[in-house]
Amino acid sequence: MSLLYPLLLSSALFGIGLYGVLARRNAVLMLLGVELMLNAVNLNLVAFDAWFADRMHTGQVLTLFTIALAAAEIGLGLAIVLALFRAVRTVDVDEVGR
């Protein structure tokens, strides 16, 4: 298996996620961008684990930790967005400071 294809897909996912975080003003879409970036990291970890044929499967174990971190992050992030919407009646990040 070539390492090129997973790395290209991972870099495309990371770029789309980075664009989503930097260009969007909606807090939910920013969270979605962060999730895309974490998925790109997971893809890199699994691809390099398969490439190096690690006997301990360190990349896959780190991927499981990253998935658990992403689940906690999205739960906490959506709770914050919901509290923000209840307080300000918008999820637009630019409107919150006004």
C-alpha cells in the first residue's frame, strides 16, 4: 500500500477543516471544522501505523484516544454553543462580542 493516497486525503481533510475554522462565523460550523481536522490526524496515525508495520499498533491506540477526545470535545462544544444561543440568541461568533 502506498502512503501517498492516505496522506493526500488527510491533507485535504485538514485543509477543509482549517478553512472551516478560519473562514466561518457560525460556531457549529467551526466545531465541524475542528472535527474534520481531528479526523485527518486519525487518518495520518493509522496510515503511518500500517506503513511502519508497528507490532504494538501505537498509531491505532493513539487514534482511539483521539476519538475519545473528539467525542468529549464535541459534547462540551455543543453544550457551550447551546448556552451561547440561549444567552445571545445567535451562534454567530462576531455577534457575541457586541
